[in-house]
Amino acid sequence: MQQTYAVIVEGKNDRYRIQQILPPTIPVYVTYGIPNHARLERLRKEAGLHQVIILTDQDAAGQRIRRLLREVFPDAINIYTKRSYNGVEHTPVEYLTQRFRRVGLIP
């Protein structure tokens, strides 16, 4: 069976940025900030059997969110943006495309 993927990001602007790159068949879920237990459980259910990819900002909040998500998704693939881009939503599409290519998500 072929592996399917789901991406988790922090905010709706991050989701919009990622949806410019990924095919529409790959779901992009949003934490809407630092998720509480109920939101983490909902993300776990939404992701289901997908291989999860975590992409958060490189600031303190983004790192905290990544730590929480890694507890729920210990086998997740982590993609990082540069701190100098000031968040996922401001990361150049070309840079994100390279990152997703490296993990085999897009050709």
C-alpha cells in the first residue's frame, strides 16, 4: 500500500502557503496556535493513518508546538524553515518546494 501524507502547520496563512505547493490530495491541518489536549486529539484523529509532516515556525511558540506534536506523532517527519524567513507564511515558495521534494512529497 502506498504511503499517504498529511501536513500539520500552525496557522491558516501557513496552510494557504503550503497549499500553493502541494497537490490538493494532501491534507493540511492547522493547530491554530498552541494546541490543548482536545485539539491534539482532534489532529490525531484527522491525520488517521497518514504519515504526518510537521512544519512550524522557528520561534519559541513554533518550537513548543512542534514538541507537543512530536509527542502525539513520534514518527512524524519534521520540516524546518529558516528563522530569518519569519515564519512559514513568509517562507519563499521555492524554499518550501525544495523541502517537500527532499522528503518525496512532490516530484
